[in-house]
Amino acid sequence: MGWLGNRKVKKLLELRARQALTEQAAEEALRAVGQAGADALLIGVAHSSREARTVAIKVLGGLRDERAVTPLMQALGDEDDLVVERAVTALGELNASLAAPALAEVVLSRAEPLKACAANALAAIGEPAVQPLIDGLAKDDAEGRQHAVATLGKLGDPRAIPSLVRRLWDKKKDVRSAAGAALRSLGWTASKSEDQAWFDMATENWYHCISLGAAALAPLCQAVEDEDYHIRVAVLVALRDKGFQADQASVKRLEDAVRRAMREEGSRSAQYVASVGENAVRMHMKAVLDKLTGGKQAPGGAAPISIRPPR
């Protein structure tokens, strides 16, 4: 009697395509047909009507029919975001391990809320999602990297640890923070002072980071030039308060990084409206340079500029 179910499904999808049925009514009717109409639903995933495609995909996810995996993976390339979102959700419901690489690509290439939806589907799929997420961590999409890192933390697979450690020095604050949280959830502890320093940077534990001395040079140099205003302020305040105890060459390299950052801060001034009082970052930079040089700054430093801190 499958042909009867399939004929009914085709009719319901056509009614939905003409919007003669609401989505809720179409969904309820299709679910009532159930597995008897699965063949027509599989065809319906590629229907010319967006309304028909979305409801067919939604119902297919609930049927747990493994034949749906391939057409649902094809639907991930649909130009309509709602169709893609329904396909992602359905693949998660099906626990479709075969779809893990394609879902990881959604995380690392599509816009929100598709990224979050695909990350949730990968978390539901479990172990097969680990390697595709690891492979995607080098992509340029910062929000995608953040989702991938957070999902790897949820999956709890130790294979991800080396890749997560490398994300501790990501250029984006939110990616670093997610990597720190993921490593903490995996029970990771640093075996080298350098890795601990990067972890301290990612978790914004500045005073401990500074206490590591020369081992913290690279993360401190990156932090004083970070694109995030609040990171620059926080690390500079800690350096101002605590100083930096290390060999002369390391102190000089940090001094050079602060000077570069100070010049860059001056170039940012054109973006902001002038105000009374010095920019907080530049004031902290001057205080750090005083501490690093013993109050004997080399000539040629940027002149003070009065600007509003960025919002």
C-alpha cells in the first residue's frame, strides 16, 4: 500500500507548494502518512517549491529513514537558509555520521544561525564529527572556528587536544577563549611553561602569565597589539602593576612590541572623536615603557594623542 501513501504525500506537498495548506497542517498530515509515503518525501526534498522542500525535510528527519541522508546532504547546498537549517536539523536527528564533513563545512562557511545549528547537529552525531571539525580549524572564518572549538570541547575527544592548544594563540579573542574552555573541559594541563602562558592569555589570567617571565614573551607581545581594545588595556595594566622579569633580550623584545603598539594606537586616533584626557591604552603603554626601561625611554616615541576609547 506504499503507492497510496506516496500519492497522498505528493498531493499534500503540492497543496503546500500552492500555500493551500499551512506548514503545520501539512506537517501533521504528512506525519500521519508516515513511512508509507517516505519515497515521495525523499523526492520532495528537491521540490521546486521552498515551502514543499522545508516541510518534506522536517518530516523526513522524524521518520529516521537512513535513505534520507544523501538527499538531505544535497539540500545543504540549497540557496535558501531555511531549507539548509531544516536539512541540518534532520541530519542531526538521523545521527548521520556520513554527513559530518558536510555539516562541518556549514559551521565553517555559512552565516548564523546555520553555524550554531550545524554545530549542534555535529555534537549530536558525536565521534565521527571530531576529525572534520579538527580539519576545519585552520579556516579563515573566525565565528566558524569558535563554534568548531566549542563543539570539540563538548565532544570530549582527546584527539582534539593538539589542535585546541594551537587555537590558544588564535588572533581572535573569542576563539582563544573557547579553546581555553574546551581544554579545561578535557582536563588538559600544560606540560611546558610556554603552553601555560598561551593558556593564560586565552583565559585572560594576565598576572600569572606575566609571572612566567620569558616563557610568556610571545603571548604578551601578541596581547599588547591585540585588535581587541579590552585585551590591550588588561594586559597593559597587569604589566604596569607587575612589571616583567626576564632576560634583557626578552625585555627588549616586549619593549619593541609596546612601541609598535603605541604607534598603531596613534594611527587609530583618526577613527575617534577628540576628547579631554589621554587615551587609556596609550597612558598604560607609557607607564609600561617607563617600567621596562627604568624611566629612560628611547627617543622617537609617539606623541600623546587625546581620543575617546573605542566602543
